[in-house]
Amino acid sequence: MSYRDKQRELERVTETTTTITKSLVPSKLE
């Protein structure tokens, strides 16, 4: 697994986590 693949995977996980967090606590992140 290349470095670029790891970066892409990390970005996707971060994006998913952010989306879930925003849906759970939208007011606290604003």
C-alpha cells in the first residue's frame, strides 16, 4: 500500500467521521 493510498484512505475516514459528528452534534461544531 503506497503512501498516496494511505493519504487517500485517511482523508476518506476523516471526512466520514466529520460527517457523522456533524449529524450527531451540529450545533457544537458551528
